[in-house]
Amino acid sequence: MIIYTIVPPEVIFNQQESSEQKSQCIAYNGNFLEVTHMSGTKYKINRVISTDLNTYLDPNFQPGSTIEGSEIGIQF
């Protein structure tokens, strides 16, 4: 069965997002990142928000890698 709709699948299939997987945007080493809190001071990078193309080439900012929370700046 194929459903053609603009309604998100979460609404149709009544799936609710876990409260533990909330993402937040932070400033980290002069770059803005969207991260998910894992445990303690560790965060997993979901995506990079930057206009500097070298940030995307830096292996430290690859989505899926982890960063320490002690170096995190502004959260928004």
C-alpha cells in the first residue's frame, strides 16, 4: 500500500519521538553543531552548521563522532 500525503509518517503511524533523543545546537571551537546528549559530558554530532567549507572537511566534526561537553560554549 502506498500513501501519498504531505503529513509526516510520525503522525500517520502514531510514532512518538523519545525524549532522550532531543537534539540541541551548540557553539564548539568556533563552529555551530547540532548534537545529541549521550552520557555525562559526551555529545554525538548530528550535523554541522557552518559557512566555512573547511569545517566540513575536518574529521573532528564528522556526523556520528563524539565530543566532550567541557569544551562546549553557547547552547541555543
